[in-house]
Amino acid sequence: MNRTEVFAIIFRRNQDAILNAVDGLSHSEGLLQLPGESNCMNWILGHIATYRDGMLADIRLKEHMTEDEVSLYGSGSDPITIGSPAVDFERLIELQKLTFDGLYVWLKSDPSGLENETRSDMPYKKGYAGYWDSVIEHLTQMTGHESIHVGELSALRELALVSMAD
């Protein structure tokens, strides 16, 4: 198994977990937060899409997010809470599908150029795009980072389901 097959497997598992976590939830349920300084599902989905979009930009494939969307979910962005500006939940789910499809097809094509330098001309911050020396470094960092955030979704789904039952 080569490197890109490993990344494709991780992305497929992450994508399946994301789609299972959001299934049947509403925009308002996506804004629920656990106690403390945790992220809501809305922010996590936007953040993952931002990182994926940055990877798409780095490998020069079609990007899907607007600058306004990225500003809400990039590194150092303000928390998304009830009443704060946020992208609609359905749009965030659409972004998960669009960014996944672009990356997954690329990974399954057994791409060359993994050692290529990353772009240094990003017009705005997209998931640290342009911060890594090579495409493979960016992909590795993004995969790990995404997986951490995907792990947060399970508890947030449970919170939403409990909230729906009340």
C-alpha cells in the first residue's frame, strides 16, 4: 500500500464519521457546545472544510470556500456560538462533501508531486496552506489535525440527540 492509499483510507473514514455525526441534525443543534471552552459542531465542520480547501489550493484543484467563510473558521477565529455569525449547517455539510470529493479523487489517482513545494501565494489563510515545505507535509499535518476534530463530533452528536429528546 502506498502513501496516498493510506491517506485516502483515513479521509474516507473521517468523511464517514462526519456524515454520520451530522445526519438528521439542524443548524441550531450544530451550535450546541459542551461545558468549558469546547468547539461546537458548526465550528468544527467549518474548520475542517477550511483545512481541506487549503489542501485543494495547495495542489491547485478547485477550491470551494469564500474568503468570508474562511474568516469564520480559520486558525485563531472567534468561537461560533448561538447568535454569532456562522455559515448555515447545510452549507457546511455541502462543503464537507465537495472538499472530500476533490481530495479523495486526487488521492485515488496516485498523484505525483507529493514532494513539490507548497504554494506561497495564498490570498488568505486557508488551513495553514503555504506554511509547510512540501505537499506531503501539508497533507500529513492536515490529516492528523482533521482526525482530532472528527473525534470531537461524537460527543456533540450525543449532546444534540439529548437536546432533541428534551
